[in-house]
Amino acid sequence: MFSEIKIRDITDLAKCLIVPVSVLVEVCYTCNEKCVHCCLDNHNQRGMSLKQYEMLFDQMVTAGTFFVILTGGEPFTRKDFMDIVRAARKRRLSVTIFTNGTLLSEKDISDIAKLFVQDVHVSIYSTNEKVHDSITQIPGSFRKSISAIRAMVKEGINVRIKCPLMLANANDISNLVKMAESLGAKMQFATTITARNDGDISTHKLQMSDRQLVKAIKHSAVSENISVSVRDKDDGNSVPCDTILNGGAIDPRGNVFPCNQWRICGGNVLHDNFGKIWKESEVFTAFRQIRLRNLVKCQTCEIFNYCTRCPGLALLEDNDICGCSASAKKVAEARMITGTLPTQRHIFSKI
Amino acid sequence: MDANLFVAKGINVSCRTINGTSCILFEDKKEVVSLNETASIIWEMINGATKVGDLIQESINNFDGDRIFIEKSVISFLEELSTEGAIVFSLEKFEGVMKNV
Ligand code: SF4
């Protein structure tokens, strides 16, 4: 009678049905750090009200959202941030928080644990306090972030340290891995410093040198290695990135984007229902038609199997959503030199 | 199974209706279990304040069929959910932020 229980892969199910299963919500752009590589082009937006977030979360639940990533700016610059987390958890959204950790109080940490927040990601840029603080441009920020990580791990919270690699910290990978281990946290690196949201590419001068990039890619903590490519260049029907089908991002003003790097707005949740925007926005519908067969350069590219191209970055940095992404190409070339195939299945994925 | 036990949805599970089907997500495993229509109705009744006995009685009231068969089916469904960690039992009503959600 009740035995028809079927186990499915959530991302595949969501992809086929265009369900925004995992949504990133930027609750403010205000921040207490001034990171040199920050992708934000302003730090003024304070975000929607708690009531508006409660409404949004209700709409997300109806739309089928399971996972929500709460980020900023620095989300803890909002005095009511933990109320937003509570509102999400009350609706049984699985919550991940991105923070620099410097503003967390003991009570915040205890509440995060009690609310069963799935993960907290904390940005740490170096094991060297001076280097970290020079990147955040806030003296004392390293110590505060590290002490927040310690306190969270002690409370049983899953902490992931995130580090975008750049000129200033590329030689610190092994030390960062050891430090994360000793703190009881996971470690995750990113190899690309992106343009700012307004297309300003001045941040690119912070990127790793070609030599540093190759060395970083070789490191097992930066990229997993697999022997068979997960890509199929002959499948012209594959989608450039799954996020347009099962993702979503919302900025502090309520604008909805395919993801936080794909900054084309499909609607605003203050004027329209989130689920309706996701399914019916004309611009999103048009993006969903783009297939590998439309990416002429990629289809004939020799390093296709090594590429982790982001359509949003191709548009933001190179002005062509169907063209080659210079940032992705740089990383793909380093991957080819080291023979490191990417594992990301959501890119150039089968439909 | 004791009919007086209170039943609540597990802390790390959530449920959504996707395309008319109830889907339970196990957050840790990122795995979704989809339920059939009858199972969805029972699932919806679980709120931390309902007892095993209430679920059985409600099912007998709502579904056609032999009383004993329905009772056995509800119990085996609850056992299955419990094994998966989707529900928890308690002698007391469940309190706190996860109650009734
Ligand atoms: S390197 Fe450029 S052309 Fe080649 S697959 Fe990547 S984005 Fe496409």
C-alpha cells in the first residue's frame, strides 16, 4: 500500500523538471571586510526585510527548492541575519551560510548548531596572518575568522574553509590543507579570480601566474583527477551549465538570476512569484534553448574535455554567452598540461 | 509498535511536492525518496504532535480497505521511514523550531 518508495537523484530530477532545487540568496552587499578580489561592484545594498524573505522562502518551498545558500556581502552585518536563517529552517530549507566569520557571536554559533545548518563556509586566504589581512584589508580579521572556525567546529558544525587562489597565496596550498585538517574543517580552493559584477576586469591582475596555476592544478587538494572524461563533445544537445535548469540566485534587491555569476535578471521577487519567474521568465526560457551545438568554438575546441566553462563568466568577461571564456580557457590549458580532467558534471551536461 | 508514541519528521529531512509527487530529501545524502499518493497523505499528517495511533486511525477513516491491513501497512511504512532516518519517535510531544514543519 505504501511501499512505492523510489530513490532518485535530486539534481537530475530537478534538471528535467526545471525545478530551482538549490538557490543562492544574497541577503545584503554590506561587508566589514574589503577583500581585494571581491566580485561585488558596490557594498551599499542592505537587502530585503525579514518579512520579504519569509515570503520568498514560502515561494521557494512551493517551487520545489530544497537547498538555500545564504550569503552577502557579509550576511552577519545584518542584525536580523539569524532570524532569516531561522525562517529558512522553519520551512525546512537546507541552509548553507557563506561568511567571513568575523562577526559571529557565541549565541550565533550556538543557534547555527541548534538550527542544524548544513554547512558554514568561511573564507580564509592564507595561513599567514599578514597575507590574509592584506587581502581582506582589515587588520585582525585572520584571528577572528580562525577563532570562529574553532568555536563552530567545537559545536559540531560542518565548516568548510574556502580559498580563492591568487598571486599572493598560491604557494600556501599545502599549509592551508594542513591548517584546515588541524581545525577539523574541510578545505576548498577556487582557481579563478573573476571580474566584478559590473564587468570590471581589474581583479584579473590578482590572478595566479601561469606557472602557479599549473602547480595549483597538480595539487590533489585543488583538483581531483579522473581517468575518463565526463564530457561528450559529440552530444550537441548537452546544456552548457545545469544552473539555468535547477539553480537560481537572488540579489539583495530581489532580482532573480540563473546564478550569482550569470547576471542577467529574469524578474524581481518583490513584484512577481519566484517560481513563476524561474519557470516563465522569457530571458531564462531563451537561455534554456542554448545547447552545446550553439557554442561553435567549444564544439571544435581541442581542450574541450578539460574546460569548466561558465556561461555567466563568458558573458560578463568576454561579452558572448556562446563564445570562448578566456578565464575558463586559461584553467583548461593548465589542466591539459597536467592531464587533469574536471569532475564537474553540471557543465556541458547531458539532458 | 506503541500506538502512544509521538511521531516527528527527522531533523535533516525536508519534503516538497515536485510535479505532483511528494519528495523527501535526506539532506546529508542529497538523496530524494519519492512517495506514492497514500504515503504522501500519511507523511503530511506527521507533525510532532500526532501519535502512531492517530495516524492509524486517520488512515482507517480516509482509506478504503480492511482495517487490519491498513494498520499493518501504516506500521510497516513508519518502520521503513524510521530505518531511513526520515522520522523519529518520542514519548513526549516534539518541541522547538522543527516542530510542525
Ligand atoms: S577553452 Fe574556450 S572554446 Fe574551449 S571549451 Fe573552453 S570556453 Fe569553449
